[in-house]
Amino acid sequence: CGDVRGAEALLQEMRRGDVRPDLYTYNAMLAACSRAKDCHRAELWLSRLREDGLEADAMTYGALIEAYAQVGDVRRGGGRPAR
């Protein structure tokens, strides 16, 4: 539902428990950022995904594009305004 802070807390708890987030986890994080219309955080999580040695996939980029589209950023998200 776009609870970015809750999702971040869960991801940090995973890391403290020595559980390495996978691509699915990062994609869920980016989807939460998208629903919250938080493009900056989505970009940060994309960077962390790469720092962890993972490769973004179509779902990853789709969530990022959707985040920018939600805020009407024509250059990055295709300019589809939120409905």
C-alpha cells in the first residue's frame, strides 16, 4: 500500500538477521516507493540493489518508471499522471 518506512524497516531487519535481500525483495521495495510517489527513495533503492551485486529486471524498471509517472515526470516516467 506504499508504506515505504515499514518496508524499509523490514528490509533493515532482514539485513540485521544476515538475510540478504534478493531481487524480489528490492522490487517490492521499489513498488512501495512507487505507490508512495517517492521517486527519490526509489532511486536510492535501485542504487542499493546494484551495490548488492544484483541486476535490475523489467519489474525493477517498471516500478521506477511508475514512480516517476505517478508524479507526472514526463522525462523519466513517460508523463502518465496519476489518476
